[in-house]
Amino acid sequence: MALPGPEWRGLLARRWAELDPPLRERLAAASLHDAVRLGCDLLRTEEEEVALVRLCQRVRTGKEPEAASFYREQGNREFGHRRYQMALRLYSKAASHELPSSPEVSVCFANRSAALFHLEHFEVCLEDIARAESHGYPDRLLPKVLLRKAECLLCLGRLQDAADALSVVESKIHMDGLMTSPTHQTLLKKLSQLKVKLHEKERCPEPAQEARGDMQGKSEIWEENDGISGASSSLSLNFDTERGRHLVASQDIMPGQSLLKEEAFVSVLCPGESLPLQDSETAWDTRVTNADLYCHRCLRQLLASVPCRGCSYAKYCSQDCADMAWEQYHRTECSLGALLLTLGVFCHVALRTVLLAGFAEVNRLVEWSHSGDKDPHNSKAGCKCLSETPEPGAGTRGIPGCDDSGQYHSSYQAVFHLLPHTEQHSPEHKFLCMLSVVAICKQLQEAGLHAAVLNQESSEQWPKTKTSEQTSDELSPELKTVAEAMLRHMLQLQCNAQAITVMQELGPGDGAVVNKKPVRLATAFFPVLSLLNHSCCPNTSVSFSGTAATVRASQPIPRGQEIFHCYGPHQCRMGAAERQQLLRQYFFECHCRACLDELESDVKSVVSMRNSFCCPSCQAPMQGEEDLLCCSNEACATSVSRENLSRRLQDLQQQIKKALDLLRDRKADQAIKMLLKCQMDAGNFLSPEHLLMGEMEDHLAQVYATLGKWQEAARHLKKSIGIVEMHHGPSSVETGHELFKLAQILFNGFAVSEALSTIQRAEEILSVHCGPQSAQIQELQEMKTCLSELPRSILQRT
């Protein structure tokens, strides 16, 4: 949810409509500075405060021991059914709700270590055992956990450490006494078994595995730009009034060449789908969302999360990440979790941007923006009007966002200079953003977080807020500055927010073929990446690793050509008219080559034709712009309403979803029957080239793969690849992902020669879009090495 929730939006929309027309006009024309001052006066009614309190109560971010007990019991139930992955997630949820100093949290870590052991994550299991011990795990239960520790060390081949651990366990068991109790007898039996296992490993150590140098992939040649941080030396920064700031190739660029590597200045994890609780509900949600799966700071995938000590929402991959997040911003955000989730990701990004920048830098740039001086480093600012156009002859130094030496860094100054398009946003949208940021700043003041927002600077540098002389409705001057910067960032985000995406596994992920789809993971500011203008037929591809973005050339780019990035509407996914409609949020009209060619030719786009309906009677394409569609075959007089066919399409999509639910429930035979029926129905009214036809082939391939029917799976996936190639092109990243799945199927089906050729093609495509170090490339290389090492007799047969 980028913007605030529907109830808050609805309340403020009604409030806007009730304002006197002169006040609405004043707000519509107000500068950011004046808008915040007006917002402080307007957000004083009891209705808004009560509404926010009620909405925040539906979002649980505090520590709740009752919730911890519930999740722990659910985890125990899943563990008893040997569903260790789900048990792992539930134990993590339980740990996040326990008070940090309570002995119960140690039980959560110990239970989670058991799930990790069964999933064979031995290193992480050892970390959880250490956490359990450090949090005061009950002494009477310790031998069982220490035996698990010894077994982990054995599995990892750390024999001396395992021997030491077994000695500790043995002495512990004997010290506890009660040697005849059933529990101790079980522990002694386990201890004896592990000792035997240790002696066997000491007598016959496992041979050391040879390191495979070719698994590292090709190293990328990289020479950094002197003037643009994170950019390749093959790029230059230009400016003109039509295109604004933009990047141009300063030399010929080859496909796959890295052009930009940038860490996000700020990123906020998108919590993922979660139904808000109703006012009367008290049940806890066991569903797993992005908030449970990824580190809230570095966005690494979580296996055993480290919970925040103050709230139940924030989770991290390590104690280091938790400590760094706390120091940089979370000490301020922690108590505001429910409010930030209620007001949406854009509000959260705006606040975190200010916290990361530090009040000194925020204050300097906000004051500079009031002065209108073109040089943000000039301490003697004049009274000229603010302009985004550099003076002639100023070089890169005059380009907005560059420092006084003309360098463009991934810095707060660069973020601040991203265009907020204040005049283009609707007055209603500005009103919503204004009151939302003011609500956050008022909460900061009421919660006593004023000093934290000012980065706890010395009292000599920043004046203390005289709370005794202020009403709760009046923001301090410093927080008004913070609110103004936050409002600027909220408006910037509509055009400059970058979605960080990740390929996320669909289903349990325990099959031989892993099915993945791209998922929006976080929203971020990348000030250098934001220099790229949009094209519906871009010449680059963007991939992400944690909070880092890498831009690569997806085709040859000659010297002097502009570097383009697709903001979402791509020529392969929709027609020009639909793309132009979606691009209106960026306040420009696209004049890329794809749009001009399509609009000037006045011919229906290829993608529209391929995703069109066909005649239910003769299967010829249907045509017509109005609600009534007619068959293009003159010999056929069939006509059908567009609404009727659209309803059939929606029903079909629902049936496909049910089939995938059956697959998740491991009812593969029923899933196949339903998908085949869907295919038959679709053939009566959808074009054979429709993307949904390809998706159904992909789903069938997935089901047959779960049954080990590799030839059938490959046959269906090849049909899917044909449709994907038709829509996205034979060298597209979408085709690369499909070929990766085909390589997995052929590998598991022992179709060696075909698997090797598919691996090579997938490698060629994915290395261009994702780089030679990507996880998929590494897996493809492992499959290739494994197949190449098979005996010659097997290779000849296949």
C-alpha cells in the first residue's frame, strides 16, 4: 500500500470537500512551506485523531505475550506434522512477540533450532541454539538442545567441536541426576548414538570436496565514472529543457555490460498482503507475508529472523542489521509502527529519508529551497526564484543535484533535487499527503521523539523545544521543517519511487523444479537510477540484490544514444493508448519510438491483437472498438458483447486459481483435469497467442513436473516458451526465466544433450539481464557441470 488506507483517504476527501472554496484555492496554490503551516492548523479536529487511533488499533505492532503463546502452539502443531518450514515461520512470529528479556523467547529460539535442524540448515541452527542459551534457556531442558548442537557440528564435519559439545552434554546429564527417568534414558541413548557416529567419522573422514573454480562465473569489467557515483565510465550526464537530466552513452556499449551499480539511498519493505483486523477481532494471523520473509533493513531473505527488541513488526537477518537499523532510524520509527503501516509506504519512505539524511542536512536544503538560490552550497543565498534549469556554460556543476565540483552522488542532495512536480499534483492529493505527514510529525512530538529526529545533536547546536509553552497542536519549528521535507519526498515518490523486485518462489519450493515470479519487495529512492528517462522499448534491464540495483545494457547502445529505463508500461505488455494512460502519473507524454510508430500507423498494436478475443463460433479474431464485437470472418455473422467475453475471461482466471490451489494442496491429478478443462474453454474465445494460453501451459508443466513426468512437463513448457517469445522477444528476460525452468525439467528428466543446449541459451540471455553472478546463472552452471561429468556412455545414449 503506497498511499494511506482507503478509510483515511475517504475521511480526508470528505474534509477537502467541506473546506471553504477560498481555503481550497489557497491550499492548491500553496508552496510546500505554506502547505505544512496550513496543515498544522487543519489537523486539529477530534474526528481525524479518533479515526487515526481506531485505524492504528487494527494494525498490531506491539509485543503481545498472548500472541507469542498462540504462534508457539501453532508452530508446535506444524512441527508435529513434520511441516518444518511452516513451523519455522511460526516460531519466528512467536519470538517477535515475546519480551526480549523473558525466558519464553529462549524457548522460541530453541524450538526454531529444531525446525532448522530438520531442514538441514545446520549453521543457522547453531546460531539459534546460541541465542537460546544467551537468553536464559531453562537449565533442565538444556541437555536436549546441546545434543542438537553436537549433532549439527557432526553434520558440518567439525569433529573436535562436536567432541567437546558431547563432553559438556555428558557431564550435564550426570550432574542433573535422576538417571532412571525416561527423559534421561532417552538423552543417554541419543548421546551414545552420537558418540558412535563421531568415532565413525573420525576413523573414516569424508573426502574434501574439490573446489570448482568455474562456479564463480565470469568477472565483470568495471570502470567507475569520475563524475557520477556508481555509474560506468561509459556514461555521461547531460541536461536539456526537453529531457531534463539524463544519461547518454559516451562510447559504444555491448549487451550485458553493466552501466550502473547503486545502493538505495533509502528503502522500506512493502509489508505484503495482509487483511486488517476488524474492530472486534482478536485472532492472530498465521499467514506469512514479505514482513516475515525479508530483513527489514538489507532485504536479505530471512531464515531465522532476529526480532526488534521494541516492536513485533521489524525483523532482521542478524543482530548487526538490527543494531544498525536502530541507530540509523528505527529508534524513531519503532513506536510509530502502526501509524506508518496505516499511512502507507510513501509516508514511511519520506520519514526514513529525513532520518537517514540527518536534520542538519535536511534543514540546510529546506532553507536553501526557500531562498531560490541556484547553488545549494552558497551560504549567502539570494532571493531569486528557484529554477531547475542550469545557467549556460555552468557544465555539470549547474545541473540540479550535482555538488559544487560538478559531481552527481547518490546523496540526500541528489534525492532532494528530484522533481516533486508540486504544480502538477491534484490539490486533493497534496491535501492527503500534507495532513498525513503532519499527523506523523505530531505523533513524533507527542511521543517525545523530538531529540531522536534531530539525531540527538548537542543542546548547544539545536534549541530545545519548550513543551511547557506549546500546545500539543503546535509543531516545533524543527518538526515543521521535517514535515516540509517529508511532504516534498511524498510528492517526489509518485514519479521517482523505484520498486525493488525479487523472484519469489510459488508454492512450497520443495520440488525439483522451482517456479518463481517477480514480486515487489520494497519501495526505494535511487537518485542516480532516477536520472534514466522512460522508454516503452528500453535499452537496459534492471536487477536487484538486496538494496542494490544494477542496470545492464539489454542491447547494443551506440555512442551518443540516450540510456532508457522502462517505468512499467512496456510495449510487449500493452498497446500505446493504454501505456500513455498509465504514464500520466509521471506528468509527461511518451514520445519513444514504440509509441510514435504505433500511434502514427493507426494500426492496432500487435500485443492487443495477440491478447484479443476470438470468435466463439469459428475462432477468427473479434474486432470492434465499442461494446459489441463482431467476427472478422465475413462468412461468419457472430457478434458478442465485450462485457460477456470479459466476464468469461474473469471466470477462467478464477478456475485457474482454483487449479493452482489444488496443486498447492498436492492434489496434482485434480489440478491437471481442471487446467485441461480451462484450456478447452479458453480455446473457444481467446486468441491462441493470448498470454493466458501460455500461462496455462506453464502451469501444466509445473504439475507434471511434481509428478515426475518430465517429458510431458517439457512438452507443455515448450509451448509456453513459444508464446512468451512471441510477446516479449527471444532475448527477453521473460524468455530467459522460462528457459531456466525448461533446463531444470530436462536436467531432472535426464535429457542430457537437450538440457545442455537449453542451459547454454538460458545462460546467454540471463547473463545479459541479471549478470554472470546471479543465482540462476550459478544454478545453470552447476547443472552443466553435473551433466558434463556423466560417463561418456550415458552422454552418447542421450
